[in-house]
Amino acid sequence: MSMRIGYGFDSHAFKAGVPLVIGGLVIEHSEGLAGHSDGDVLLHAITDALLGAVSAGDIGTFFPPSDPRWKGAASSVFLQTALEEVATAGYKIVNIDTVLVMAQPKIVPIAGELRERVAELLGVKPGEVGIKAKTPEGLGLDHVAMAHCTVLLESLHAPEALEHMVATADAGSEEELNAVVEGLIGSRRDISALGRKVTPFDTDDLT
């Protein structure tokens, strides 16, 4: 069994007139986070940590901010793609640990709810998700939100990997699935094509 570690970081400035979305939750606050998508700084950091752990690039590899299809998109779409890459590479999440850095709003009162939501999106137990919060004291970043994430992955045996893939995402073409099965059974996890998958989401449905 092999292990992999991934690290992700993201930051967004606060902006008036948009909802504040963190960890897939809409949080009541006077300002939201600026971004091409919904600005969910926590899910962006988690997504990059997952992609980095399997050497699949980063969010920009799959969802470039120059692409108008992702304007206002829910960051759970990005996270789902990262989970598919992890499953395709033959790994599963052991645990993740995150740190949110922002002056306002206070995260401690909603940390439990955030943990539950992030765990639900990742398909893991709440006890496998760490949510911590710090204030940017002395950094002059009171109008910015930052998130750090570290993820630990472990490899799967072939039968478990196939079951995990089915539970994580819809299968692609039969040819693609056969190639993945062959690689898992033969313990050959060729991840050279990761980062170039065609997104399975219907972009016309994104708002």
C-alpha cells in the first residue's frame, strides 16, 4: 500500500454584492468572495490538494478562469472532478486538514457545520476532516480570505478501487473504463493522462 500527500492553497478578496460561500455553505455576511466561480476558497484549496496528491495539475488545468463556462460555477463541481482523478489513480482519502485565515466572519461557531458539509462532499466521515480558523494578525490582510489544505491518500486494492470509482463518479466510455480496470488489476497506475480529462459535467446547467 502506498501513501500520497497533497497540499493546496487559495485566497480571495472580499467583495460586496455577492454571497459568501465557504466549504459549500452559504454563510450570512455583509460581503462574499470575489472570483470567477462562486469564490469558495476552502473547496478550491481542497481541490488543489487532491489534484496535487495524484500529480493531476490544479484547478486551472481543468477550469481556466478565462473560460466563461465556469462563471459563477459551484465549486463542488471542481471538487467532484478532483475526486474522480483520485479514484482513477487508484487512491482514496484517509483524512484532510484545513486552515481558514480571515478576520471575519468568525468560523469557530460554524466549524462543526462546515466539517459535516465538507465530509459529505468528499464522501468521508466528519472525523476525517479538520477545520481550523486563524486571524491574519499583523499581515494587513483583513479584507482577504485564505485557505490551506493538506490531504493524505492511500492506495486501493483493485476490487476496492473499482467499487470506489463507481461510488465517486459516473464511468466514462467503456474503452476508458476497461483501460482503468486493466491498470488496476495489473497494478499499473498510469496517470500520465491525468489533467487532460474531459469534464463530465453539463456546463450549460451551471449558473
